[in-house]
Amino acid sequence: MNELLSQVRVVLINTSHPGNIGAVARAMKNMGVSSLYLVEPHEFPAAEATARASGADDLLAAATVVDTLEAAIADCALVVGASARLRTIPWPVLDPRACAARMLSVAASGKVALVMGRERSGLSNAELEHCHYLVHIPSNPEYTSLNLAAATQVLVYELRMAVLAQGDSPQLAQQPEHPLATAGELDGLYAHFEETLTALGFLDPQNPRQLMRRLRRMFNRTGLDQMEVNILRGILTAAQNGGKKKTRD
Amino acid sequence: MNELLSQVRVVLINTSHPGNIGAVARAMKNMGVSSLYLVEPHEFPAAEATARASGADDLLAAATVVDTLEAAIADCALVVGASARLRTIPWPVLDPRACAARMLSVAASGKVALVMGRERSGLSNAELEHCHYLVHIPSNPEYTSLNLAAATQVLVYELRMAVLAQGDSPQLAQQPEHPLATAGELDGLYAHFEETLTALGFLDPQNPRQLMRRLRRMFNRTGLDQMEVNILRGILTAAQNGGKKKTRD
């Protein structure tokens, strides 16, 4: 597990539906966050939580159940509360990306908590006052209330993206199958196009520019690899031979 | 509703659990995306879908149910498939942020589709070939499979963040010269390629898959406009006629 993400804790307050606890555990594990605290859950452990956790039931088994928010965050250097609404009490609000950056910078030296309120009513004002910041997920003003696990998914996703952006990110830069064609190889392809299209009567040699320019722009934009250049030249050769190869076979 | 987000369509393929369809609708509406297409859902409409949609049941009522992926994307200028795994067939892969940027840039001039595969098995290879890009949510290598609605939530969240980042900046990147080709127009092009290359003896009709897949991948990546599709089809027609047109001139 990533060291910074291992400093992150998700705290759920008074969750009503055990299915949501399971779905939160799944969202966390998908993003590499594993520490889950439950403040007075309505029902836990519960079969529905385990079912919705899918393969993340190890997080449920290791979850810490406590009586108060204070107990859940006592050892944390940063506490951020999720909020669906703008509060009457002005409080510093971060968007999820800024929240991730802030949490990771503190995680280098201490534990950090992401606090998720009740499904219906969120955080109380007393709970809010334990938070250093609020995080607000920008949402459709006409329909602001995200599902608890969906909101958690977005927030831990941003944490993972921030961790990857830091690292020499061994991202997925899928290794290319074949090397990219060189400019010289592309010139060979374009010359082959020009020759073939002229032979087919498709290109007017008196005025080839517009068509060849369009083809160049199109294939340059593609970023052809060497195998693709070979395929295209094979097609051009077959077109020049007018399918003669076929009759030879 | 935001104009760019109104161009975005979410396509769910063969969804097994109706609850997931409802949760996807909620995730979409939270982020201001409303167009939902369902390809052969196992059970729909369904009470569980409506329950999980919470206040987003209007999206379910307006959802379009179709028989094939082709029907769901025929009028789309960009198709991005969500993929939890690295494929044996290398295909251009975006992360969710780059995916959002790409989708919004195309949404300025056409409809764009985000295609979500089955809960267990994702997208088939045949479905993959309809996608211009794949989008992969970076996840814990030991536990990669996000819930369908959670994955959708992350992807539409990034779309909303990208829209907000554009803000009052009236970007409107260079107006394209010609509209992008739709998925249906591209299918016509690929069918024309297959027919011509078979006639030329370049393609073995017994085993066309590898070559056609490479061509699809190459041209999907390019983002062809309608003029370019016309040029390519003109070349194919000329090749089929074996330059007969020339002799007539």
C-alpha cells in the first residue's frame, strides 16, 4: 500500500444503511485507502454491508467502531468534512482536487481524516467545528445530494490521482506494440499514396496539393506506427496491382 | 443544463442488476448529465432501479432501451469505453481527466458516448472495436473492479470539473473545418475497407479480424471528419474499379 494513502482514514457518522457502509469500503479499497472508522452506525456488522463490500470485506472486518467523532479523529493532524450544501456557518471549503492535495501534504507527517456525515442530514454544526476544512463536490444545483459511497468514491479517487501525479507515476502508459514511424517512413508512405492515387486516376497530377495535404494532415495527426505504415503500403501496392495478386494465389 | 454536458450520453451494456441502473442515473444527474441509453438490460424498468435512482427517476423514465451497441452510438462523434483491465489488444487508453477533456472538446460539435460494460465482464472485444478510446480509472492493482455506478460517478464528475474549469473562458477551440464522422459513418467506411481489401485479395475473408481491427484502431484514434471519410471511400472505390475511371477520362 502507498505510504501516504495508509495515513488516510475515512470516518462515517451514524450511517443508516449498512449497504452504504459496504459500498464505501469497496470504493476505498479500489483506490488503495483502507482505514475505516464508524461512529455509531445504525447496524453493523450486517450481511448487507458485507454483500455490497464485494471483495473489500477485509476493510469491514478491520473497521473501528467508536461512540463519538472525537474518538475517531483524536490522533489526526487534519480533519476534512464532506458537505453537500453551503453552510450557514462560513467555513473554509475545498473542492475535491484541492482537498486531496491538502490531505496528502499533511499525510507526509501525520494521520488525516475524511469525515462523511449522515445520508440524510450530513454533519451537525458541532461536528463541523471539528473539521479544519469542508470539501464540497461540485454538483448539479438542482440535484446536489450524492449517494454516500459515490461521494466517497470521488474523494478517494482524487487522493489516488494526487498520489500518482506525485510519483514518478508508473502509470499505465501501455507499452506501444510497435515503434512509431519516423518522418522518413511517413514521407515514403505519402509518396506511395501519391503514385498510387495518380495511377488510379483519383489524383490529378496537375493539381495534387489539396488532396495530399489532407492525407498528410490526417495521418500525421494519427501518429502511425511502423506496422500501420506497412499495412497501408501493402494496401496501396495491392490497389496498384488491381487485385492481380489475388488471381495468382 | 450545461450545453456541453447535454451532448454527453451514458450507455450501459447488458446491466445485470437494476439497482445499478438506478445508481448510475443518480450519479449522472448529480453531475448534470441526463442522457441514458440501455443496451439489453436484464431487467428494466424495475422497482429496484427506481429506488436506487432516488430523485433521478426522471432519467430512467427518459432512458432509451436498444438492442445493440451500434444503435446506441450511431449518431455519436466520439465513443469512449470504460475498461477496468489492460486489454490483450492494445487500444488507446485515457485516464478520467484526459477523457473528460477529450469528450468536451468533441461535444462542442457533436454527441459523445461513454460506454460502460457488464458488471462482471466489462466490454467484449467486438464492443471495444467501436470505441475510439478506452478510459481506465487508476485503481489499486490488488482490487481493480469498481462498482458500475461508482465508476460512472468518477467519470461524470471529471466531466463536470472540466466544464467548470472552462468557466467563463469562451474557449471554443478552433472550429473544425468539417463535422466529425459519426460512428455509423465510420462503420460504413470499415465495411467498405473490408469489401475492397477482400476484392483485392489483400484480406483473407476466412480470417479478417486482425487486419480489420488494426485499421479500426488506427482510424478511430485519428478522429476522422466527414470529408476525410469521403476521401477514403473515394480511394477505395477507385481501387475497386482498378483505375477504370482513369481510362474513361
